[in-house]
Amino acid sequence: MSNMQKIASCALLLLRTGSCLLILLQIPLGGAYTTADKGIVSSLRVPRGRSVLGDPGMKSEKVRVAVEGWNFCNRVGIESPAAPSPRWADCTDINCGNSHTPGTDRCVAKHQVTDLDNNLKTGESFPSGTFEVSNDADLYVVEKEKYLASLCEENSSGEPWHFWMIMLKNGNYDESSSLCRNFAGKPVKFFNPRNESELSAFPCFGPGCMNQPVVFQNWSNPLETVDEGSQASDSRPTLSGSIYGTYDVDQAESIGSNDFGNASYFSVTWTKNETSGSWIFAHKLTVSPKYPWLMLYLRADATSGVSGGYPWETRGMMRKVPSSPNFKVVVTLNVIEGGGRASQFYLIDIGGCWKNSGEACDGNMDTDVTRYVEMIINPQTPSWCRPDNLALCPPYHTAINGTRIPRTDTNNFPYTAYHLYCSPPNALNAEKPFSVCDPFSNPQPQELMQLLPHPEWAVHGYPEKKGDGWVGDPRTWILDVGALSNRLYFYQEPDTPPALRVWPSVDVGTEVYVSSQPATAEWTISDFDILITSSEDIPALA
């Protein structure tokens, strides 16, 4: 069946059943297809539902982007020398004159955030608003994020939203620093089975290894798409901007947007897709011997409350927090360079929070538990969940028909569907054998479920086999994240009511996990959307 035949079949099936997901998923959008083909597929995009994002599908002509920097335990710790509190934003509108009046058709950028705002350091007063000033770097950065959000805020239908969040995280951990809280009693190294590297599971070159990044900005400005004087009357310039930088503070001044030598490096550039109207976020991340464990994600976070389990107020793009099982994610991902064997590339990573009692999180870092579900699509990532290593498997797997398959059932348990599972450190009755999640890298206990491409997940639109969606296979994914996350095991204490599984953070990107050699990952993201699909949120068919 040709691509156009698939599209036609999809249209017919859509009219009959309201869905053509399986047919669309057979069309790997990207290099092999024309712009016209992609435009037709876009017009038939499913599923039907209500977007929870302030910028559905990344279609806004305005730039709303922020950057956050975290150390290993999702805190600031210590600001880098001569660097600000690690929050930055580029929130830019584009204003174009009247093309019918000579001399007034030039488009200009209107920047809502300035260098003065981005360069604020811990302890400095905010130029406006009633935000609390603190000399504690971890507390100040929370207020700085709220301050920047106040400058960027948009209001759609009475529901404020702020920005897409670019997350940078340094995996180095100085065990002598006492900067990270330990939830598992005496300090212990978490599971690290890799035999191709002699690096510690906690890499650190010495004092200062947990530093924040140095970030440079190219402010968003109009990008002319045609020669001046020949612009078509029905077109207009769009904005484009970028950030880039390094963790190697001593090499920061020599870092260029495309020249970084042997230093760690990151960059994110945003431009418009002229055909679809979506923003295209182009990412690059390079690890180095001093910084072998780095993370770079593009996140849609809740516009208020916690996001991804952080026990403090955050700001973001998500006007309503989705919950299992009624939401789907649409995203176009093109992985250009994978980042090597250690790159745990997440097609989708969702972060939530609820207590082991099933109650909602309330900011108590002793009892709140961060929960993560991550789909790793690097085909070099092995399954650490095996019949001879049950501690890294969930106690059971729930099949699509609802049958629970215990991990001891070696004939039926899908071990290769899981990379690993680990229990929250504060679980009182975890089923043995179990492995405790790294007890340092979050401000509160965490539970982690890492998945691999497998037919068990393909029924929800996820990759079916290794290599799907990887380098050379760009695709637009329609992921039934709500249904899949509803099937997964999460720890709760016995005889407690099932938790409402809420997910205030959804992101795409990579975690290069303690690479034994320098490596680079490069990818683009566009068309990002999160849709509530419960019946009360879906318009009736005409």
C-alpha cells in the first residue's frame, strides 16, 4: 500500500470509526515523503481531544521558551562563578507593520524578557512583582522562575500559560559535598551493571564537579525567509533564536555556537516549519571526560503547582494536568545522532507524584514520591530486567487484556519490554527481590519505570521493535500515554486505595548516562501536543 493509499484508507476509516491510528503509524513521516504528503497527514492527525497546552502543536507565532539548570539532586546547590541563578527565558513577540503602507512593513521583535532579568543572581531584588528574595540558591531559583513566567505569561480562555522548558542536568555527584539528601540510609551506590566503563555510577572529577552550566543566548529575532524586496504578500517573517553553552566553566569563553573543542556542549535552536507552522526545536548535547553524565530535555510542565514531582512551585506550558488513562501525546521526533551506547534517549518521559498511601502529593518530601515512566529508543540499550535479575523487574506485568503476569513466570513475562524497574526507597513492603532507586538524584524518593520498544507497548502507538524511530527513521508519534501508564505497576502500601496517576511533566530528550568516551546526540522535536481524550473533553462528531 502506497503512502497516499494509506492516507485515503485512513480518511475512510476515520469517518467510520473515528480513528485511523494503526494506518497512520505505518507512515514514518520524514525524509522519504514530500511536503505535500506531510501536509495531508497533518490535516488528518488523530486522536481527537482537547489540548492541555498553551501552545497546542507548537503553532504559536510567539516564542515562549525557558531554560532550567539542575545539579545531580535536582537543586541548584552553588551557582557557577560569574553566572546567574540558573533560570533563563526568551519570550518574544513579533510585530509587523502594515504591508499596504510603504515603509511600515518591517517586522520587529518585542522582547518581554531582558538581559537584566536573565542575569539575576541569588539574593538580588526582582525588578517587579512581589517575589521573595532569598540568599539560599535553591529557594531563590524558584522565585526567579515565577518572576520570568510573569513576564512571559499568555492567557488563553482564562487559563494562563508561560513557556516550553529546556531542562539541563549535570549527573556529576560529589559524595563528600552533602548537597544531596539520601533516602536510603547509609550512602550506597545504586545498580550499575555496565562493564564497558570503569567510571563510577557517581562520576566526579573533584570539588566543583556539580556546577551549573554557562548559558549563552541568541535572542529571538525575525528570520527573513526571502530576499529583501521580493517577499510575497501572503508571507511574513518568523522568529528564530537559540541557546548554547557548556559545563566546562574554564572553557566557556572559547565556546562558540558550533565550535566547542573537547568540552561538554549543549545547544537548542528554534525555527518555524514553514509548511506545518510548528516550531522545530533542534537539540545537540555532547558529553566530555569531566562531564560524562548529562541530560537535555524539552519539557511541557504544569503552569502551577509541582511538575515532575518537584516539591516546589513551577511554571510551564500545561494548563491542565493529564491523568491516566485518558490522554495522548503527539510529537514529531527526528534523531540525527544517537549519542552512543550510554545515551538513554527518551521518546517520551512522564513525571508524576503521589504518596505510597495513594494520596496526592502535598510537598512533604518524606512521603511524596516522584514517579517516572521513560520509553528508551536507543537500540543499544539492553534489558537489565531478566529471569536471572528479577530485582530490576516490576513484580508483575499487566497484559493488554488485564491479566497480571508475575515476573517469576519465565514463559510469559515480557522481560525485554523493560530496561529496568526500581522501587522507591521509602517503600515499607516492597516485594523481594527488589532494587532501590537511586536515593540521591531527587529532593524526594523516586520510583522509576524504564521501558524498551516491544509489541506489548506497540498497541498504544509506541515503538514495536528496536530501531523504530531511531537514527534515519523520523516519525510523527501518536502515543496513548494515558492507557500505557495505566497498565504499569507502581508501588503502594498494602490495603491502600489506588492513586490517581497524575503527570504534571511530559518531556522528550536524552540522558547520556556515564559515557566512557566523548559522545554527541542530536535531534529535532516539533508538533508537540498533549490531548485529553476522556469523553467529556471530546467534541461530538458532526
